[in-house]
Amino acid sequence: MRWQLFAVVILGCAGSSAPRTARTTGAMAPTAQASAELRFASRDLTTQVTCPDAAVRIDGAVICASEAKAQGLTIVDLGDQWTPTLFAPQADGTAPNFRATYLALANDRGLDGKPLGDTEELAELYGVVPSLAIARTRLADDERHACNDQVVAAPILLLDKPYAQDHKDVIAGANATRAVLAKQLEAARVKRNLPDLAALANVPELAATYARWKKVDDLHRGLIAAQQRLVCEHFLGAKDADGSMTWRTSNAVELFQRRNFLMPNERLDQETREAMQLDSRELDFRLALRILRERVVDATGLIEDGTASGGPQPILGRMLDPSPMRAARGGEAPLLDGAPDLIGAATEAAAKELGWTSPAEVRAFFERHPQGLRVAISLPAAPAYHTTHMDLSAEIDRGDIWYDEVPIARNVKHRPTLTLFVTENGKRRPLIRWPTTIGGWSDVRMGDGYVVRKWKESDVGPRVWRDLYAAPTWMPPPTTPDRDLVKNNYNGTWSLKTDIMGPGPHAAFGMTLLVHHQVVKLKDGTERFDDNGIGTHGSASVTSIVNGTSHGCHRLYNQLAVRLSDFLLHHRDHLVKGETPEFYQRIVRHKGTFVAKIKTRGYLYEMTPPVPVTVKLGNIKSARKVPPRDSAPARPD
């Protein structure tokens, strides 16, 4: 079905005491027939309502939230001012300070309204859901699509390795060999009056030479095709599409990966090569589906993505996440009674009802509704165990561990995982199982200024999630080396790594933090909540989650960390504490002198009661069963 009605919902000034029944004025009756006719109309239908939570139904009727609920409909916000619940305004109108920054980043802009550069935008992988305006703009970029249409992408599949900058010399040698062999083979072709070089494959004395040339020529053609795609995306200059592999191409590959929600490793890996086979409109369509998915997740309060059972399912036949995000490495077997993929089913239902079944359909929807709108749609019913306060608990399995005295490379088969459970009628059911991280070897600054390698241990035993921070900041402890807090600007200057301190998607804690508190029972019957610096949090270090290592904390992919926090806010009683003032200052001396200042720890929600978390010992593979003697207390990343 299609949404034919363009509705501008005028929000009333009244608060929660405003009438909940929609009243329309000065407009055509929003019937299904009028809605269908409007598909061909030259003007828009404007419907005004007085309830502040109005939405448009599939037949064009404008209804309030209470009516939508009574009709079994779910309101999904498709406007450009949407944020996850984590950053949404409260009933009193207050909101996290970071909300304005979130909305700016969602539109690839800074707080000053100016467009961000390529290296600053594309924050989807780091927990910021792009605005639908971004998808609208990309789908309507006919010049970019026309450029991509001219690229013959098939040779990209001839690449046999995840080529990157570290293959620069190998590729340069292959190109030199290609030129020499091509000259020899061309002379042989002319001498034998053959139509092309491929005909030389049937000449016995030249077949081996031709095979050598063909291999390096395939490499060259594959790289050229990949670079042409990157040129069309404006990530690479046309002069650099020369079949070489420099840092410019590697950087452009990472930008392509970030734009298309692939692992940002700067390498032409298999998933990136396959993505480059797709039409650019298809890639933009998948972006729109990912955006819709997060809007649906927020509207429904779902978290069940299939990772606890058979894995995430395709949405309209498409897998929207890279493979490392779809499974917990070493623990892919379905868990007993694990929840199925409810998010995928709900997103596909929403896409079909909206008519978002192809790039052309989504583009047409955007053209009809350029300002976005709130829609009331029919989605699969939520599970019976979904309530406003669920009996939730979590387990963190630390996986395979070697307590070596010195760092040694290991092939870890069972990586750390986080599993969230709900208990209903005495039965414990896994809802999700996500890859996470534990501590390992890390640089630590000693009191005398020297930096040494020490083991960072992740605490084992019962803990609780009480404090949930939106847009948390990270205050580097004294053990963090100064050199880790500055960055090379590659123009002769150095600067402070303010991004890593946050708040923001590139902060050490990512977009959200759940502190691990140890509950200590006191003699007077009260409880003390001890914080050893460990937490479950998002992370911009996407590849570290694949490797399963951190400085002691349990990292999650940022978008999943936000989903987890939103789920807790939907389904767990909590108090809104608001912004937590903080005064932190540190003088950083490396490649200059810099002053690091932090004024807030983040926007605090307090779980009441806290959510129990058990950190399991894991599989200790080494002969030594306790951390190394020179271990250091773990601290957040």
C-alpha cells in the first residue's frame, strides 16, 4: 500500500492536558478515496489537528495517539527531529544537552549548521541514525547515480584479497609486470594476426605467459573499477583512479564502508566488493531501510533481533548489517528458547505498509512528504512479556582467556558475549546475544611518567546496571599516557583528542554507558554501590569489538548500545536525574601543551531497581588461572 496523503500536523501549545481527540479544520475530509485521488493532484492537502501527538493513518485519516492505540496501530515518527528515546525530551520539556548535537550530526552538519567534511560526517556506524533527509538527498542525487551507472563493476569480484594500502608495493610490482607482459603478448598477437590477447591462451608456448598477464590484469581492472565507484561517490579524485593502492584509495574505501554500514577497515574485503556490485540507488534504499528500522525499534520498544536464536533475518530479502554484527563469534548456536528476530519482521511490515519496497517507491514517498510525518501503521503485536517493567537480567561470558605473563598472540575461538534475559512466569528467556569485549594488555602510565604494558582485568562476579548515561564523557585517568590523548593533524600541528573524551559518537564510551556497580551489604542493612571503573558501553572502535579486546570494559557496537539503553528506558522503571555536572581538568604534555576540560559526565537515568548482571569467569586456557602479577586495575576505555 502507498501513502498518498501529505499531512502537515500542527502541534498545539497545550501540554498533556490537551484533548486527545483529533479535530480537523478547513480541510477536505481525509477519506481513503480523497487520499488516492491526491496521488495525482497538483496541490497538497493540509490537515490541522489540535492534539500534539497526531499521526497519519494509511487511509489518510489524521488521528491522535490514543486513537491509534485503540485501533492497534503503532505511531512511527518519520520526521527530521526524531532521536532515540535516550536523547528525547522529557515530559517537562528538558532533554540531554547532546540532543542538539545529535540532530545536527544526523543531518551531517555541525552545530553551526555548516556541512561536515567527509571524515567528520557518516556517523551511522558510530551510533547516530541519519536523518531521513540524508536518504532523500542521496536517492535524488541523479548525477551520482548516472556516474555509477557507467561503471562496469563486475571486475571488482576478480580481486582475490582484501587489498589495502599495505599492499601498495605488491600492486605496484604487479602493474609493472602487467605492462611488460602486455607488450610481449601484443607483439605475439600482431605477429600471429589474432583478434585479441585472449586468443593467445590457446597458443601452447604462450599460454603460461598469458595466464600470468591475465592474473595481474584482473587485479588492475578490479582496482580500477573499485576506484571508479569511489570517484562517483566523491571520495576519490579522478586522477587517483589509476590502479595503484595508496592511502588515498584506502581512505576512500573506508568512507564508502562507513556510508554503507560496512566494517570500516579500509580494505576491499569481500563484503565491500559485493556492495560495490549493487546499484547506488539500491545502496541508498538500504540506508532508508536501516533508518526505518531504528524508528520502528524506538516506536515498538523491541530489542529481539534474532541473535539469541537463528540470527537476524533479511528485510525485504536484504541483510542490512555486516556479518560481524550478526553473530557472536564462537557462540552462534541458537540458545534454548532464544527470542526470534522480531525487529526484522516489524521493519519489513512497516516497509510494506508504507510502500517502501524499492528505491523508486521510497524516492516517490520522500517527494510526496518532503518534511516527513508521523504515521500510524499496523505492525506485528509485541510479545506478551513486553511490559513497562520487565524482570530483566544480563550475563557477560568472557570467552577464552590466556593469563600470560607477557603479551602473546592467540587464536581465540570463543569471543566475549553479552546476553540479555527476561524472566516470565519463572522461565528465563534470552532476548539478544551480542559480541562484546573484555580487558587485555594495554599501555599504562606509571607515577614516574614511564609507560609500561600491563594486563587490564575485567571484574568477575555479580554486578548491577543502575546508572545509565546518555552521551557520556570519558575522563582519562592518570594512568592514560599523554601520547594517547593527542593526535597528529598531518599539517605540522598536533591537537587534543577532544572527540575521545566526548560527548559524541567517537567518544571512548560511545553514545551510552551502563556502569557496573558492585553492591556491598553494610552492617546497618543499607547497600553501597562500588564502581571499579567497568561498564558496558558503546564504542567507535568498531573493529575492536570483532577482536573482543578493550581496556577492561564491555564494548558494544554503538547502535546496539543505544538499542539496549532504549530498551531499558522502555521496559524498566527508572528515574530521570538529568545532566550530571563534572569538573575535570588535566594538563597534557606531548607534542605541545594542552588543557583537557570536561563539565558534564552525561545525562543520567537511574534504574529502579538496578538490573542484575553476572560477569562469568570464561574459559581460562592458560596454565596460570589468575591475572598476571603486574596487572593494573581496569579502567574505562
